[in-house]
Amino acid sequence: MLTRSRTLLLLSIPFSLTAEANSTFFTDSSASVLLHNYYFDRDYKDSENPALKRELREWAQGVTLDFKSGYTEGPIGFGLDLHSMTGIKLDSSSHRAGTQLLPLDSKGRAEDSYSSFGGIAKLRYEQTKLNAGRMVIYNPVAYSSPGRLLPQTFQGVTLQSEDLQDWTFMGGYLDRIKFRDSSNYENIRVTAQNGRFIDADSSAFTYAGVKYKVSPTFTASYYHATLNDIYRQDYLWLVHDLPLGPGSLKTDFRWVKSGEDGAANGGKVDNDNYGVVFRYSLGGHTFSTGYMALFGDTAQPYMGRSEPSPTVEGAIATDFLNAKEKTWQVRWDYNFAASGIPGLTAMVWHMRGDNIELPERMGGSNRYERESQAQVAYVIQSGPLQGLGFKLRHAWYRNNFTQAATFRDNNDLRFNVLYTWKLW
């Protein structure tokens, strides 16, 4: 739980600076409190095995206090960002725990609360920024999962440069990860669900990337990443917007190639993933359809207990990244601002994966999985509660794997309430 001394320390930082009052370190700073209330209810439909839980259901409150400074004046600017994250149990029990909203004790019961405190020291020269510390990262190869109460954070060093017009260069060295239901930093591992890889950890994760704005409507990105002695990965991402008739068509193409690195402590890695999604927007409507195909002898690897970048946008019960899997999806989004109700949005989505190859104990060859979702969200647009957001999402997941598999048939209901209070 947030301690009084920790809160006072964070709030007092700008006032204890020795810089002059007009320093951009202070004038460009900001502080906010994010309140995240999360209800999670997952009902398993394949619970013939009495050793497996029939349901996961918990309710928790998250509090994130975030301070971001500006940079000191001069050709080289220095800054400091700090954050404090706390999760508080509102409802749980031993037979329903395990949603990853809250950490578990040695008896499998949810902890009453958990918290972490961290931040980054930052340096800027012109449009090049260097960050060192504990941070949230969102890029295609290192992705802080936002799917629970608090996001994952990484420990390491990152660099980003935008000094060349239309170009962005990125790089990073990460050696520790804090899971979304933990207060502790651990070694980075490879995901081993469904028996894909050996559950091995690594000394560090490194990446380098470049993003180029080819034209106002076309962006190309490329990343190379390595989880030391486990896997290496190349990631190509192309996004193109095209006015088409009364609306616009967005094409999103991604290719991910993965192989072993060094000692290959996670076992064999051999995967190529090709995926494309077409989104046509007209008025408040967005219609999407896409296809993704995996080739090679293994699944696509990514960091353990994390999520891959949202190649499959919207999936919450699975990742559709098993060996040989071929998937298609359809989706419809609607923004009710087009009908005079700003802040209200809705979505329905369906995806199915076939031709899956699993280890024999998980089901073997020719397996399938499918997931469907419906979601409605609303953000209050004005008044004293402006910015208060609500999101209700219901998902249905089914497969023909065995009960030894990680992913199990379930109905999943989630309700989120979010509010950001800007302190300054």
C-alpha cells in the first residue's frame, strides 16, 4: 500500500530542486494519479479434472502515482521520472485466486496488497533521449502487458533518436522484468506455455529498431531483438493508409522471423509469422478482417508471462501463436460520436486458428482454437467526473486441446473503471 512518506517524497520532488524557478525541469513537469478498478471473472468449461480450478474471480483496486520532470536547461538536459504502483485486494478467495490481478502467497491465497516504486534518470541532447532505470515499454519486441491491474515494467537502458526528419531510431538493453502481479524484479524468461519451449531464463534482452515515415500515409518499421542464449527475432511492420471511396482503408502487415540464439537454452526455435489486417473506416464504423500464418517447426517465442506485441489485436484468452497455426479474424468497431454520443464505443470480434501442432500430451496435430468478444466502453466527456472511463468486455474461448494444455475453454468477463487525476 502507498506509504505516507513515499507519497510525500514524490510530491515534494519539484519543490526541492535547486534549479531556478523558471527551469524547464519544473515548468515542463507533470504529476498524476491513475485509479484503476478491475473486476475479473473467468469460468472454465472443461473442468472434468478435479485438480483444475473451475473459476477465477477477483476484484482489486490499483493506484499509480506518476511524476515526470522536464529537462534542465542547456545543450544537454537531465530529468527524472518516478512512479509508485500499488494493488489492493477488494475480493478474493483461495479457490478463486490466480487471475494475475494480485500476487499469491505460499498457500495459493491472494495477498492483501502489493506495491513497487521505481523510476528513470533521463538525458536529452537535441532530439535524442537516453533513459536508465525501471520503465514501461511499448514496442513490437518488448511490450509491457497492460492486461491486468498494473502494467509490467522493465529494468534497463533505452535510447531513442528523432534527429533525422521522418526517422526514429531505437535501442535497448533490459536485464530484469517485474510481472504485472508482483513487486519483485526477476530474470527475463521465454514463454513455455503449451510445452512450446524449455522454461529457461536469460541474462538480458537487447533490441534495436528503426521507424521511417515513407510518406504521410505510409510507415515502415524494423526491429531486431535477442533474448540472450534463447532466441533472436526480426520484426518488419508496414502500415499504409489509403482514402477509398467515402472512407479510408488501413493495411497493417507484419512479418516476424524467430530462431535460436547462442546456447539455445529454451530449445529449438524455428518460426516465421506472416500477418495482415485490413481496416476500412466509414463514419463511426471500422470493419476489419485479417489472416495470420505461422511456418516452421516451433511456435513464435516471446517473453514469458508477458504478451507479444498486439499482432492479434483484441485477444485476451490466448495468443494464436502455436506452431503451424493459421488464423483468420473479423471485427467491427463503432464510435458513437458519429451518432451524437461522444465517449461511447463498442466492438465485436471473432478469431479462429486451425492446423495447430502441439506436443502429444497437449493434443498433437490438427488442433484448433477460437475466441469471440463483445466490448462496450464509455468515457465521461464533461463535468466534475470528466475523464472517468468504464469498460465492459466479455470473451468466449474454446479449443480441442487436452486438459494438460495451458489454454482451457472458458467464458471471460472483465469490468474496468479508470480515472486519471492530474495533480499539475
